[in-house]
Amino acid sequence: AGLLLGKPIGILVLSWGAPVLGPALPPGIGMRQLVMVGVVASIGFTVSLSFATAAFPPGQELAETKMGALLSFAAAPLAIVLAKVKCPGIIGERLV
């Protein structure tokens, strides 16, 4: 849940708050696009798997950590659905 919810929320909040500090969002980038970027960013499992293997000895903790990282794949279909619904034109009618 941390990857699937934490990254999109973090990216959205920090990107939304950045213009207050000075940097502006590029033209054409709005909340819909930021949500999409956050969801796509949550598909991050390679580094998580590498760190988990180095940090934990074989056993229950390592298995749970690896499973959590692999479950981040759930973000991929969610990202595709969000892109089609919220950002038409980003993804064509046919996914290749």
C-alpha cells in the first residue's frame, strides 16, 4: 500500500505545492497529469527487490518484502485505466 498510495500522494502534494515556492508547472500539466505520473511512479520494484535481498536474511521478512514490491505491479493496470479515463489522448485506443 505504501508504494501504491504513497508515491502518487507525495508527487501530487509536492508538485501542487512547488509553485508556491517558485518553480511553476510546465504548460499543459495539471492535476490529472500529476496523478497519472504518481501512479506510474509507483511501479518501482527493481530497487526494492535489490535492497530487500541485501537487507534481510532468507525467511519470512524477506518473503513479505519481496511480495510487497512485486504487488506494485498492480499500479500498471491502474495507470492505464486512469490514463484512458482522466487523460484521453495520452494512450491511444490500441495498447501495443
